[in-house]
Amino acid sequence: MKAIKLLAAAFFALMPAAGFAMCSEHKESANVCATGMSWDDEKQACVEIVSS
């Protein structure tokens, strides 16, 4: 019985960490660039919008 409680406690303790690790591959998107900036996929960064 103690082993089951220990496994259950470990499971519930590690679940939040597993959920966080799954989201670690997200990349920055255009909605986080400042005003006047745009996301450049090639540079993987926000760049200034140049109007001609």
C-alpha cells in the first residue's frame, strides 16, 4: 500500500513539470513584437517595418 501512495505522490508531483516541458518548443510569434515591428521567420526575430 505504501508503494502505491508513493507512486501516486510522485505522479502528481511531476505532472506540472511534464506539462511545462511540453510547451518549451514554442517560438516567438508576431503578436509579441512591438508597434512598428514585424516577425521575420528567417531571422527568428522582430524587425522594423520599412515602408518604401
